[in-house]
Amino acid sequence: MAKDLLELMPYYLVSALPSRFIGYPPGTKVYYRLLTTRESLEMAKMQRVYDTYRYILKGVKTEGIEKEDLFMSDLIFISVLRSSQSGTVNALNVQAVCSKCGKNIKAEVGIEEVYMEDYDKVQKRYELEGTDIVVVFERPRVRRYLEYLEYLEEENPDQDLAALALPIKSIENFPDKGMYKELSLKEAMEIAEDLPVAVFEELSGGLREEPPKVRVVCEHCGEENKYSIDNYEEVVIKPFRRP
């Protein structure tokens, strides 16, 4: 019975994404359905972030691309939409310092105040000096991020190197001119080891995923503050119900 009901639930078209659909084939469409109570309870019990994102993907449909090829920022945005419209997250408790008056802020803000910044670029190219070799950096897609999470569970993972390699997508003109190769995470880690440190500061910094943010108006001076939700995977992505 539950399965039959789930199959009848409508899917909603996503009209806007942080990526603004840059980096997707023309005509790409993304849909999501609301979370059910059963799904909400099951996700709340999950210990692995990998399992949480895999579960979230079950409620997403795409046309034009595979859903694992969505950018992580877009999947996070969709997750916020689902949590908000499903009623699984009603409000967030915020404790922070006002950027204007410096006074402490304690506020409960609605989930509708959570947002994500749009971005203009999804990819950057780095030409290795003195060669024809090009390393392509890209905002991490779901497929790569899941690969990254799995790698972190291996024995003695090199977490710092893996984080640097996360946005490395492909390499061109290597080992021979005219060749193109999509890289696995471990292959990207090998490439990352041989790149100058400055490359990562210049290129990958602008492609890092930014966490969702929340708008909070200071009760003392009226300033609108914008704070990053650093633990978003627990308080926004993984749904819960307030007592």
C-alpha cells in the first residue's frame, strides 16, 4: 500500500537553482516530490552522510541528465525545498553576533529564510606552464561527492588531498596531445599532488561549495545579517520534526 501511494505522489518542477542550470545540457529539467513521514523518520536515523544523499536522490527526477550529474549545490538546494515544503523543518534556532552593532543575537527564524547564493561559473581551466596539458576544475557534482564520501571511509584516507582533488574533473592533452580523460577521485588526487599550490588558491577556491545561509534581523539595531549554516547536513538536509 505504502509503495502504491508513493508512486502516485506528484513531482514538482524546479524553476531556479544555484547553478542557474549552467553546465547542464539545454532543456534539462529537475523535479522533486515531497518527503513522506516514513522517509523523514528513516533519514533521521541515518549515520552516514553518504546514505542520506543516496536516499535524497530517490525523491528527485531529471530529464536531460542523470541525477548523479547534478551539482552538489543544486541537490542541497532541492533538499532545502523538500524539507521546507514537506514541513519536516519548520524553523532554526540561531545564536550569533550582529555584524553591525556587535551584540549577541538569539532568534528563531523560519526555514523560508534559508537560501543559497547563485554562481556564474561552474568550471575553470588551468594550462600547465610550458606544456599543452590542461587540467579542468569543476564544481563537484553529486557523483564525485559520493565518491569522495566513500573514499573517506577507507583505511587511512588522505582527507586533505582528497578535498583538494574534489573539484578536479578531467585532464586534456595528456599523456598525448588530443587526448581527454575524465578522472576518478583517486586519479585526480595523483594529479593534485603534482600541481603548484597556487593553482588551488586561484582556481578551486572559487569553485568550492558554499553552505546554505540564513537571514537574521538583529533585534537590537535592525541590521539584516547573513550567516552560513555550517552544520546544514544535520539541521536542514536531514529532516526532523520540532516537538
